[in-house]
Amino acid sequence: MTTSKHRIPCPHCNQNLRIRKSQGLTPVYREAIVECRNDDCGFRGKARFELCNTLTPSDIPNPMVDLPFAPSLLHQAIKQAQRSS
């Protein structure tokens, strides 16, 4: 199993937060209970994770998921279409 290198720092002491529990509410949205790994800090909170844009379309798209393309991707596609016209 590969360990993720992405970390979310505690807003109070800057130690890494640990996800204690999470629940997927939609295919693109999750809520999680997080807690600080620093026992002296003791912070606990609720986090929300949302996928908001498509950067590269899926080769096996889920018909239930409709994520808009990132504005930069749309701008690039418009430029390419204008060049090929």
C-alpha cells in the first residue's frame, strides 16, 4: 500500500491532521472528521472535500458525474478551435 504524501496541516499548531472518519455524500463530495496528531494541541474539526473541475477527462466516465472543465482547459480548447478554423 502506498502512503499519500499530501498532508493537511492543523490550523493551530501546523502538525498534520489525521482523518478519523469520512463519509461520501456524492461521487464528488466527502465530509470528514479530522484531528490533530499533536496530543498537546487536541484540535478536532470537520473538513469538506470536493472535486470541483475536470483537468483531464476520464476514459471511463461515470454518467452520474458532471464536473465542469477547468477554466484554463476551456480557454486552451477555444484557442485550439480558433486556430483550426
